[in-house]
Amino acid sequence: MKKKNKLVDRRYLVPFILITSLFFLWGFARAILDVLNKHFQDELHISITQSSLIQVTTYLGYFLMAIPAGMFINRYGYRKGVIFGLSIFGLGALSFIPGMHVGTFYAYLVSLFVIGCGLVVLETAANPYSTVLGPESTASSRLNLSQTFNGMGCFMATFLVGQYLFRSDGGSGDVTVPYMVMGIVVLCVAVVFAFVDLPEIQGQDNSSEDNERPLTLSSSITSLFRHNGFKWGLMALLAYEVAEISINSYFVNFVTGEGWMDKNGASVVISFALVIFMVGRFVSSAIMRYVRAEKLLLICALGTVICMLIILLYPGKLSLYVLILNYLLEAMMFPTIFSIALRGLGRLTKSASSLLMMTPVGGCGFMLMGLAADMTGSMTLPFIIPLLGYSVIALYSLYIVKS
């Protein structure tokens, strides 16, 4: 058991609180997608595979904008990165209004792509900034605490928007309304950040060669891939995004397709699962102040592999309870892998963060789950996709524990 260390330096407490508030916003924006799939399937009469374009389009924005986001933050700093990301995010949400008048699925996809571009700028700034606001030894714990508010945003989105879109009277809400409200709120937050002071914290790289060389995009990437911790962390984070986003996006389709409940009930259950997810991050943050993050990651990774095997081998309502348990086990994975991958990178941290934030493109794995469900008629078989993702994380965690 390791000695308890300070979580946040006192002088950085206010910046930590401000940055942590942003985790709620992108958690809310990403979780809406998990109920939007079923809504568009029913309203626009499209298949699971077709609706997966929601995830593909949004996370394609992450993939294409991640490196430009890192370049922007490297040049202008964390605060301007946050403001820039919030502005794109807010305008993308408000573009749902003209999209409603166009009235096609593809108009909404354009708006979601813009939102994805804004979110990746925001996350590229906020995730690494949270890790440097205190001792390196508590970086994983600190990021898990910030990510707790991400889980809160996820829960609020699936519950509130789910109840609005899947009304108990059988009606359906207007998808433009939650995005219009979200866009206004996000732009107001951008204005707040325009007037606050976020100190720029420059790390020192462990490599004197990297410290002496002027940073360019190509030299940063070359230097980063000489760090095994970053390289394998990038692969593990991609595997996590494949598993986590695919399950979230498939959840409502799974429980309604098995006939266990209607859409309204499914939105409530996934909201409950995301509360469990939020609790998992909070508890993990506390545990990691005493236990090595690597060991906890290995335990949780093995647990998620077992959960997926149970779902695949023992189909039935037991699968629902195991799936909810999986939310508890996976909760600590993203912030833990992210913070471990950034260890010792110093001034390469911002560039590393931009590359790590390309990994949500793994959410396109939901399309593979949709294809498997549509082609085979089995609602259980698609869980092979997240099983593969969690297996990669288990191997990664075993590697870093032994390192």
C-alpha cells in the first residue's frame, strides 16, 4: 500500500475546479448519442448499422481535429484551447436548429461532426491540464476525480434527454431542443473562461534531447513514439474507446431488442448504469491514493473480460446485471490509462494529449456491433467487439504492472 499523497496543490485548487466543470459538459454531449441512435432508428426508419453513423461522424471529428487541436494548444495554451473548443462545441449544437429545417439525417450528422471537433479541442486541453495540477504520483487519482463529473454528465444526458425523447405516453420529443439549450449553456461557459486566469504549467521532459530540440509536429510525434509507456498506452486507450462507446451506443438496442423493456425504461436503466459508472470513478480516485493505479487497472480489466464472456456464453436476463456491473469495472480505465501514458513526457504532454484524443474514433466499433446484430439477428453476438477491446487492456495492464 502506497503512502497517501496530496491530490491537488492548494495554489491550483480554483483552476482544478474550473477545469473539472468542463468534464460534465462533454460527458453530457457524448452520452446524448446513446439515446439518439434509437430515436433516429424509430423516427427516420433506419437500421442499427445506419444509425451508427451518428458515432462514426462524431468521432471522425475527434480523429481529424485531434492533431490540429494539439498544435493550437501548444501555441496558445490551455485557456485559449478551452475557449476555442467550447466555441466550436456550442456553435455545432446550435446548428441543430437549421438542421431541423433541412430535415434530413445527414444534416444532423454535419452538426454532430462540428460538435466532435469542438469536443476534442476541449478534451485535449482539459485532460492533461488536470493531471499537472498536483504531484505526478496522484495524477491518475486526480484525473479520475475530474472524470467523475464526466460520468455525472453522462447520467444526466441519458436520463433527461431519454425521458424527453422517449415519452411514456408514446410520443417523441424534438431533438433540436436539448441541443439548443446545450449550445447556449456552452457558449456562456466560454464567455466565463474568457475572463478567468488559468496558469500555464510547463513540464520538464525527462529526456535532455527532447528538451533541447525545438518542438515541431513531426519531432514531437517521433519523440513520443520513443516512449513505450505512451505508445502502448495509446493502443490501450483506443481499445478502451472501442469497448466503452460501443457498449453505451448499443445498450438501448440490446435491452429493447431482447424484449426486456421499452425505450423509456431502457433510457432509465442506462442512466442508472452511468450512475454506477460515476461512482466507480469516484471510488477509484480514492483507492488510487493508496493502491498503485496499475494494479487496480489490471483487476478491473480482468473483471470486464469476465463480464463479456458471461454475456456471450450465458445469454438471458443475467446479461443485463452483468452489463451494469461492467460499468463499475470500466469506470477508471480511461483516466488511468490516459494519465499513465502521459508520465514523464514533460513539454511533450500537449502533443501527446492530442494523439491520445484521436482514440475516440474507436467509437466507430459500434458500427461493427450494428452490422453483427443486423446480419445475424443475434443481440448477444456483437459483444465480441468489446470483449476484444477489454482483452487488449488486460494485456496492457499486465505489461505495465510488470514494468
